[in-house]
Amino acid sequence: MSVISPEVAAGWEVYVDDAPVSLSARGDLVAVAGAGGSVRMLDAAMGAEIGALELPGGALRAELSSTAANLAVTGPTAYALWRRTDERTLVRESGAWASSATWTEGERVAVASGRCAVVFDADGGELWRTAAAASTVTDLAWLRQGRRLTVAAYGAVHGHEKHTAQPVVTYPYVGSHLALAVASTGKWICSGNQDASIHIWRTRDGSELTMSGYPEKVSRLAFDDTGRWLAADGAADVTVWDFSGQGPAGTAPRQLRCHERITALAWRPGPAGHLASGGHDGTVALWYATAGQPGNRLRPVRVLDEVTSPVAALAWAGPHLLITAHRDGRVRAYGLPSRTAL
């Protein structure tokens, strides 16, 4: 596929003194979480550090709220909530595995903590928590503009309405869920699984579908903003499934070939179908991921960051700025001035 102008513009570059494991970008802020527990908040335009915290026991994921006013950080033994206005940090050393956190538009956050999900307001006050699942909660997502919390744990995905400790709906699946993705339309819930499959539930009627045959476990799933396209790892190719109409049953995915092993996926905000992927080989690839016909194998529009250090995370700071992080601590911004070109 030909390269389309304008050229991607390399912006700022900084190094953090920890191995990055997660990026989150919202508004004018970028959060970089390191494996050792250091978290740096950077100005998205210039890369300057504007805040920091330390999470005891290490970090797994950082999640900024939609307005960039608040940050949640999770780790193997603790989680933390950071408030931007006064840089107040609330650290809770629960001793339980805290895999993920997810914010609603109304600035409430759900944090996985052991076998429960705990919901807080923006000031860190606990609002409610779910009843204990059968095993450790592995991922979380909000449905219906924050009216329902979806919780993944071994054996099932549970749906909780606001303030309901017991689930109001359960989607069973015998297996270990590694990643959860919900469509912005509210129609679909998908889990990536240890058994090298993607399992899908239609929320309207609970009907389900399993897409198996991946050579490796599926640990990264991401819907685009439209809720139509789902990108997944689990193979040398990124697979992109079409959820329009009746969904992907009986169809073939687009296949994106660039990396020997996929380490990061991030859709560009908006409806254009632009995807960034990162690999263990250090490359970042940009794609027209929804081009062509089902079953097509696509090539990247362009490749960035041809370095040896693996890509740890990717995030879009709005539609025009892509943030990349490598395991060696390098964090870099790239500018894409057009919504329609890569």
C-alpha cells in the first residue's frame, strides 16, 4: 500500500527510569506507568512532566478519566487514585491483584481488586462494590454510558447495574478471560481468552459465538469508536473483525501482517478505521485496518520506530497525536495532522 502524505511528524521524546507497561492519553495529558510502580504524567503537547506517583509492588495499567482530571493506576498488590487539581494521591495496598480500571464519562471509576470490582467517585470515595466473583477479576468495562459495569473473571462475564453487588446478568464461559472489549453501540461483549479464542455475546438476547483456532492466547482486544470493528492479537497477524449487521459469524477477518509478535493495539479516535499496532521487534505500524474485503491480508501504510526495544504500549492523545512507549523507557509523540490520512 502506498504512503500517503502528509508525512508523520516526529515530536517530543523523553525517557522514563522504569520499563513502561501502560500508556493512557486523554485531553492534554499522557500517563506512563512502569513495571516498577513509577507513574509519570506528561504534557501531551511538549512531553514535560507535570506530576508523578509511586505504586507499591509495581504497576500493570494506568487509566485517565475522559477529562484528564483523574487517574487510576493498578498493580499486583495495590491501586492508586490521583486527582489533578491538587495532585492528591490515594494509595490502597490491598494485597490483591488489581488488573485494570475503567472510567465513566461522569468521572466514576471501577477498579478490579482481587475477586471484586470497587467503584469510586472522582474524589476517591467508595460508592459500591460487586460481590466476590469465583476468581480474580481480570478486566472491566462500562456499558450503556456507565449504567452497567461488565466484570470478567474465570468462568463468566457478569453485568452489574449501578449499586448492585450481585450481577443482574451472567454470560458463562468455561475458561480464563484475559481481555474484555465492549462495543460503543452496547450490542456486543467480547473476551479474549487463555484458550486461544475470542468469545462473543450479543447483549440483546445473550446469544454467543466462539472464534477459535488462534495459535496463541488472545490477550489484546480493542473496538474502534464506531463499535463496528474489533482488532485482536493471538497470531502473527492482527485480525480485524466486522461486527456490522448480524456480526462476524461465518465471515473472515482482515489480517494485518507486520510483526512477529504483537505487543500493543490502539485505534485512532474517529470513524476512519485507522489502527496503530506495536511489536516485540520494536516497530510501530499504521494501518487502514478496515480496507479491502473480508479475508484480505493488508500491509501497513507506514512503519515507525524501527528500534530493537519492544513496544510496550500505544495511545492516541486525540486524533492527531500518537504516543509510543518502549521497554527501554523511551516515550515518543508523533503528529498526524489529517483525520483521513496516515
